[in-house]
Amino acid sequence: MENNTNEKLKISTPVAIIVAGLFIMIGILLVNNKKEDAPKTLSEQVGVSKDSLNACIKSTDLDALSKSVTTSVDNATSGLKDSERGTPYTIIIGKNGVKTEINGAMPYDNVKKIIDDALVGKVAKKYTGNVVLSEPNDHVLGNENADITMIEYSDFECPFCKQFQPVLEKIMVDYSPRVRWIYRSWPLHQNSFEKLVAGECVAKLKGNTAFWKYTDLLFGMLTTSNDSISEQL
């Protein structure tokens, strides 16, 4: 009897190891499949891992960033009445000295006329604020020596800003290399500042091209005040 028992043990032990190994492999495959099936966050779609983004957000001096943004907005909009303040707000500056502005999300043809006029020194509406042409947190598209600079103050939670983005994108295509575009944030809605910080981190970690791609993704996820966006960023 003892010999039979030992024989059984000799046979069953390696079998048990093989079976256990199979279960472990199946478990690993299931976990990996779950990871692959999980939708990518917005940052992952532009090459920034969620962990890297979270670490950057955690290390960001939010008070300093908020003060910097507020100072920029206040200077740029100092010539506006309170009733005129809102996003999108775009300042047009020409190398020829022209300064004008666009309040709101204008159609392409209207913006085109403003650009055409600015290129020949005409202004329908004179800009009277104190905008600074270059700031540390600027995000720039286009030729550094362009004849026209468009400085857009925008909000990732603003539906009119989302509507206006394709207009400025078309202007950039049609007027290249004579126009450049500077994007600056003006967070007015509940989730705006959180998106702003994430955008700054993507720019810091992956560069200017990734930031502009991320901008399109952020506008694509316009949310309500009750939505939680942290896990999507």
C-alpha cells in the first residue's frame, strides 16, 4: 500500500504543478487582455503615460500657475468692459503695428477679412489692452517671423471655443507662413483649470506638437459640471 501511495504522489505532484502553471498563465493573459481592452486616456493617446501625467500634475505649483494665468488675462483684457469679457477672445497683432481683436467665435469669412485688413494696415476695431507678445507658458503654431500673430485666450470647457478652433486652424493653413497662432488659457468653467494643468504637463513632458494634439482631444471631451474628468485625462 505504501508503495502505491508513493507512486500516486510521484505522478500527481508534477501534474499539479503543470495545472497550477496553466492557471497562472490564464490569469496573466486575462489581466493583459483587460489592460489592452481598457480605453486609453487622453494623455496616453499623445504618448504620455497616466502615471507620468499624474506625477507632473502633483508637482505643479497650482497657485503660481493660477496667478500667472490671471495676470495674463487681466493685462490682455484691460481694454474691455466687464460685459465684453469672455472666451474665445483673440488679439490680432501685425508686424506693421496693427492691433485689433475678435470677441467670440466668428465665422471663417469674418476672421479672414480681419486678417486681410490687418495685413494691409487696416483696423475695424482697435485693440486697447496691454497684451504681452510673449509669455513663458505660450503654445505656438506657425512661423516665428509671421506678419500676423493671433493670440487666442480660450477655455477647454467652452463650447464656443471648441467651435472656433477649426476656424483658426483653417486660417493657419490658408495664410501659412504669414500667420502664427499663440494659445493661452482663460479658465472660466468648473473643469477648465484641471484641463489647463493637464495640458501644461503634456507640453512639458512631450513637447509642443503633443500639446496641440492634446488640445483637440480636450475639446473633444467637453463635460458637464457633474462629470469627473481626472481618469480620462
